[in-house]
Amino acid sequence: MSETNKLTVSASPHIKGFSTVTGIMLDVIIALIPAAFAGVAVFGVKAALVIAVCIISCVAFEALSRKIMKRHSTVGDLSAVVTGLLLAFNLPVDIPLWMCVAGSAVAIVVVKQFFGGIGQNFANPALTARIVLLVSFAGAMTSFSQPSSAAVDAVAGATPLAHLSALDLDGNITLQLKQLIADGELPSLLHMFFGVRQGCIGEVCSVALILGAVYLVARGVIKLSIPVFYIGSVAVFMLIVSGFNIYYTAYEILGGGLLLGAFFMATDYTTSPINKKGKIVFGIGCGLLTCIIRLYCSVPEGVSYSILLMNIACPLIEKITAPGYFGFTKEKKVKKEKAV
């Protein structure tokens, strides 16, 4: 029998595609570029330095750890670059650079390589590193600078979410918001949308994050299931607790890292469910946990914690929501007749 007529037998699935890890990571990097430029435009050269240090240290730790563990190099797949970008996006601009390096070590070595490398980590590396830094260095991680375009270029601790968490939800919410805006303590929704506000480097400019998300969806890198149900559940929850105040709900959606988390971290292939039902459950779970943490816990932001908790619950979600095998039917329970 000639080579051309041989029957090739392989395990399912038999669907082939042209996507590669490097190609997907390159698309994510391209999608994050608008937010990176926006962060530099809002906070100045310091933001570019934090981004550069995070990327370089993540790539260095990737190469070094793979060599020490005697594994083939995976620097070329660009996943370490993506981790570095996302880590930098979750940091304040004035954080000491050595903390950026420490966060990179946690993300790459502890969360990623100790568990086998890309595709085997149990949680999002950048988010886990952010939480470790937040717990270890709370002061540095919660000191946010004013945008460089603002009248005062000084460090202040109150972000928009901090002001929102102090509102009296039983009172006139709209009046309270307008008073905060008039006093210069809360940016307008327009400034929230374009990033003229305090916060982490990559989370402030909503329009840049949305542009990046549109690119990822158009390229087929992510599906909208998780982001839509994540952001949607936050919107519904906040509408209910605020007496259907759209003004307040808009601030909750644009404030903090909700858009960054929903589009770029909750959709991570390794740490989110594969099937559609699982994605919906995952998105709703992230949304509800984010709202509960923001409203009823001692921290104003809950995106990082909620995604990490749902990452841990991902295997259970997939087990519960997994579709049945082809041709498989559940056996009907037969009621046993009671003996007379």
C-alpha cells in the first residue's frame, strides 16, 4: 500500500485549526496596546517604566525557571509578555519597581511554572500576583496618583470606588454623586470613560479597554459569554441595591478593574470553563462575588478576588455543566414497590 493511501487513526477530537499559542498571545498583546498607551498618556512616563519592568522581569523569570527545571524554553510563545502586561495594568503607577519584580516572580514562577507551565496553572497568574502584593504591601498598592493632566499631581488614596463605597444607598444617591463631582472628589462619567481619574495603570481608560475587547472578539480569540454575564450581573445587582439608579450603576461598571477583568482575565482559557453553560455560570459568579465584596466587605474593589475564587471553582463548574456524551441517556429511576 502506498503512503498516500494509508489510513491515519487518531484520538478525537478531529477538528483542526490554524490558531497557535503564539498567535493568540500576539492578538492579546495587540488588544492591550490601546490601554497601555492610554495609561502612559494619563499617568506619564512612570507608567511606561512600570510596564517595561513587569514585562522584562516576567520574560526573564520564564526563561530562568524553565532552564532550572530543565524544560524546553517557552519564552517564544509570548505568554510571559501577556502576563507582564496584565500585571502592570493591575498596579498603581507609583509602586516601587522592586515590587513589580517580586510580583512577576509570583506570577511566573509560583503560579505558572510550579504547576507545569502554560495551560496548567490553576489561577490567573497576574491576578494572583496582584493579590499577593496587595496583602503584602497594602500601602504601596492602594496609593494612587492623580492623572498627570490633573491640576494637582499628588498621591491620594481615594479612588472613585472608595467614594462609591462610602455612599448612603438609602438616601438620594444622585444628589450625593453630584455633590462629590462638584467638590472635585469624584470625576464625571466622561472622565471615567476616557481615563482622567485615579486607579491602576491599565484599568482607568474604559474606551481603550473596549476597543481592545472588540478586536479580540473580531479575531475570535474570546467569546462574549463570560464578559456579558459578568458585567451584566454587576449591572443588575447594582441597579437593584441602588433603587434602579442608572447613574450609580454606570460608575460601578466604569470604576475599578471590572472591564479589564471581564474582557482580559476572566476569559483566560486555562482558568475558565470550556462549555457555554459553564461560561455563563462563571460570569454570573464573578459578577455576584464582585458586588458582594464591593458592597459588604472592607475593600472597595472585588474584581481580583472574585475571578480568583471562580478560577478555583472552575473544575467543579465544568463537572456540573459538562454536556452529556453523544448517544448517552440517563437511566430512569424505577420506583420500588413496597412489600405488603
